[in-house]
Amino acid sequence: MSSPAVEGISVVVDQNQYLAEGADTVDAVVTVESGAQFAVAAPARERVEIIIIDCSGSMAAGDRFAGARTATLAALDEMPDGTLFAIVKGTHVGEVVFPARGPLQRADRESRTAARHALDKLRPYGGTAMGMWLGVARQIAGQYPGAMAHAILLTDGKNEHEEPAHLLDEIRQSAGLFTCDCRGVGTNYVVAELRTVASGLLGSVDVVKQGSELTADFQALTQASMGRTIPELTLRVWTPAGAAVRFVKQVAPTIEDLSDRRHETAAQVGEYPLGSWGAEERDYHVQVRLDPAAPGREKLAARISVVAGDEVVGQGLVKAVWTTDNELSARIGRRVAHYTGQAELAEAVQEGLSARKEGDVHTATAKLQRAVELAAESGNEGTAKLLRGVVEVDDHTGTVRLRNDVDTFDEMALDARSTKTARVRKES
């Protein structure tokens, strides 16, 4: 069902509400769409952009460091005049290199020129400690309470020069202060580390092979950040007594399990932060367990609300009707089935790649075989193409064989992009 657009926010719930007698699980895909009118009408907020550049010694390889500098300048050009910005040098410590001292400067011709000079002085040396880098970004963002702060973190290496617990602690402390998109260049970083940072700070993760590819990426990330004018939306889920939310997952445009971010705000009410928004659309898979009722009875399984500040700006209902009609109860919602398959696809890819690294050929082949099948079934052409860089597919039988000559970057790109999903249209 669909709620009418409320100040530009619409909520659409797709589900098969019919359950077999005795069944206790309800699935629904909730589409939240923020219209351009709502995004434009959002009160103006101070903007803070932070670019974190890995300056460790390994960045001297190839065109990585030159590419990082060029991309940073391109990002500065995408910022509207008046945007507060900082450039952070990341080694075994984090250091603000622009501005060298004092408060942040606003983007204009003079400050961009000064930033260029600061970038020209940088040289790659030292190690990699991403938690230290995030700590510097957190201190910057903390100086501007109420601002919409966003960071881009670029690295080419593993987080080798601090304890893993320190990185996790900095992610925890930074959550809610700024969002962070993570990018890896080359092949020496760990995708899982970048995904942990991006996931914890409501950002994206992706990889590029050469430094020259960073410019377009940094431009796109900065444009997207500037387009997000709504500081924070929250998904509020109410369930009746005796019911419980099993999970809430974002399933488009990428898969992200939000279940652990639940904040209990009242009896039977949990809230899930969705981060900042522009004019965009995202899909969420919500699963609820509730006590079965007699055939023919209808229950409200969940009330899904979208909250901006303290105001409910969109709402949809998840219902359950028990039936003895097997034909009705056997139907799986088209979009629920699609995104369940997309989540299984991401899991199969990641588990297959992990098994391949461990030398478990049997498990790797089985998991990646399943991934190829799911990518084809769901029309996820992006993942299907990336899979062919890791496995050979027999077009006649559909069977797969692990490639012996896998390009390391192709494997890492498949891992990083495994959570990108193919969209499926809302039910009319």
C-alpha cells in the first residue's frame, strides 16, 4: 500500500499480506522516496567537506599520489562557494594540512589556490592508521555542531599501524557527526576494512585501479554530498504487543543491514537512522514475527513511519491476514523475492571469494556458481559482468570454473560492489 506524499515524502509498502494458518512471519519491502520539493524546502545547514588522503609511502607507486591530488582539486571545484572544507593527510597519524591552522576556510578562489599549494607540498611517507584519520575528521566536525559534515577517505593500503579496536572505536565515536565515503586505489587495501568504515558512517565503498580514475569519482561523491539537503531521516517501526522486528535491511541501491542500529524509543517502537538525503529513493526489507491469528482475521503487523526531526513525514502499514487458501498464502511478493535474492547474491559472492582465498576450491566454486545463477535471475548485470572476471561460465550448461589467472583488482572490485543491487519497480 502507499501513503500519500507528505511534504514530498512517500512511503510504499509491497507485500503479500496473506499468511498460511499458523504462520508467524511477515515480509515487506518499504520504498521511501524523497521528492525534489521536500529536499529543496529543507532548512539550509552549514556544510563541512573533509577530504582524507592516504599519504603513506605506498602511495608513491604509479600515479596514485598524483591522482589523489588531482581528484582532491576536482572535488574542491565541485563545492559551492561558501562551503567549509579541510584536507587531512593520513599516515601513521592524521594531520590537517589545509588550513594549516585556525578555523576552516570557506571555498572560494583564494582558498582553493591556497589548498592547491598545500597539496603540492605533500609527499608520501609513513604508515596507515585509518582510526587516527577518522579521529581528526571527528574533531573537525565536532567544531561545527549542527552542520552537515561529509568526508571522503582514500587509501591504498591495509590499516597496519594501529590496533583494529582503535579503528572500531573511532567509527563508533564518529557516527552521527559525519558521513564517510571510502575509496581504495590499487590492490593492497582490505575491502572489508573499507566496508566497515563506510557502513558505520553511512557512506559508500568502491575501488579504482589507477589514480587517474579518482577524479570523476571524487567529483561524483562531492556532487552527491552537496545534493543531500535533508540532514537526517529516521525509519520508525511500531509493532503490536507480542510482535518483534526480526530485521530491517536497506536493499536498494545497496544492501545494508540496519538491525543493529535500532534504538528503542518506546514500548514496541524502534528507530533506525537513515542518514542524510537528497531527492532520492531507497528500498528497505522489513521482517516481523507476530502471534498467529485465526483464519480470516487481519492484524496490523507494523506501522512504518519516516521521521524528519520530530515530525512524521510519511507512513505505511504492514498487514497480515491468515487464510486457509494455499494459493493466496503461497505467493511471495515479487519485490520481497527479488531483494531476498539480491541479499543472497551478495552473501554468495563474499563467501565464495573468502573460500577462494583460503584455497577451498569446492566451496568457492559452489558459492560463485550460485552467485552467477542469482545474478542472471535478478538481472544484476553489473555483478554478472564482474563475476566473469573471477570464474569461467559455460554458456551451454551454466556451470562455472574458477579462473587461474584472476586479476587481483577484478576480485577486489567484485567484493566491493557485491552489495550493489538491481532495482525492481514498485507494484502498480
